Amino acid sequence: MSVDAGEQAALIETVVTTTGSDGVVNCAAMGVRWGEEQLVFWPFNSTRTLANLRFRGEAVVHLTDDVLLFVQAALGHPRPPMRPANAIAGSVIEEVNSWREVVVSEITPTDGATARSRVRARVVAAGTGTRQPHGLCRARHAAVEASIFASRLKWLGGERVLGELARLQELVDKTGGPCERAAMAYVCGYVAERA
Ligand SMILES: Cc1cc2nc3c(=O)[nH]c(=O)nc-3n(C[C@H](O)[C@H](O)[C@H](O)COP(=O)(O)O)c2cc1C
């Protein structure tokens, strides 16, 4: 079943590349409502992603189950191998499951108190990357959840976040492989430096 209303579709966690006025490519983890012809996402107003989208109006949105890349894009500034996009002046991460190249059609402020903007973007090209999807894995989802807690450390506080990480670590230990363990270690290192 394909849903194209954008905001009805499932929120998929993606890695979004955008290019700044200085030519630097930024990778950011971002939840995206995934339609066939249109994607909708909500960057915080403070993000480089939103600044870049305002400047160029183009992005590449990647699906990947490489959870290490995902948590690095959420908490740091990864530089994975990339190549030029096909239909826009953007950058495609090579080792992903698939990607979509998009052109922004509308940026609007949201009503809530969350200081985000809503971005609607039209899909203009798509492709598949070199990474085969590996299916569902509890440890991968645990590492994604851990990265969300880490990204909210300032609001939730160290005690709460460390407690959540300990719970999620059990899942990673039980069901993870090297990539999931490395992702969880990256998140724990990020929190340990700041908590
Ligand atoms: C699971 C997950 C989902 C996220 N979704 C969003 C999002 O929808 N919007 C957003 O602005 N940041 C989101 N983030 C946080 C960004 O990935 C992070 O702030 C990143 O550094 C983007 O900032 P930048 O564009 O300045 O690089 C998410 C983080 C995680 C772990």
C-alpha cells in the first residue's frame, strides 16, 4: 500500500544530506513522512539542514539500516563516501539501501512550541545504494532509541538518559552485531562526555 498524503504516511528515520552556501555537505538524522511523490519533514529551526534547505531548496533523503551511520548523523558530523546526485546539485551517500532526491516545494513554521519548520519536498529522482537491507533487528532499534535519548540529554537530564541507555544496552548485548554494538558505544560515549 502506498500513501501519498505525506502526513498520513509512516515516519521513517532517514539520513538527509544538504549542501551549505560554503559547499560543505551536511548529514543529519531526520524523521520523514514517506510518500511516493512527496516527503514531509520537520527540521528544528536551529539546524544546519534547515539553513541549507532555505539556501538551496534541495536534499537527498537516504534510507539505511546502517545504525552506526544513523547515530553519527544524529549526534555528530559523519563524512561517509558520497557521490554527486543525478537530478539535483546534492550528494548521495553510496553505502545506503536507497535514496530519494527532493526539491523543496514549501517551508512553513509549525504552530507548536517546538521551534520547527515543516518542509514539503517533491521527489525528482530515486535510486538504490550498495547496501543490502538486513531486516528487522531489536538491537538496531534500541540504538536508534538510545540516540533519541542522547539528543535530548539537555532536557531529560543525565540520570534519566543513563537509565534508558542501560535498559537499551541489554537489547544490544542480546541481539546486536558489530555495527549495532559500535552504534551503541558511540551513543554512550557521546552521553558520557556530557552527562
Ligand atoms: C531518531 C532521531 C530523529 C530525529 N529527527 C529529527 C527531526 O525530525 N528534525 C530535526 O531537526 N532533528 C532531528 N533529529 C536530530 C538531528 O539529527 C540532529 O539535531 C542533527 O544534528 C541535525 O542538525 P544539523 O542539521 O544542524 O546537522 C533526530 C535525531 C534522532 C536520533
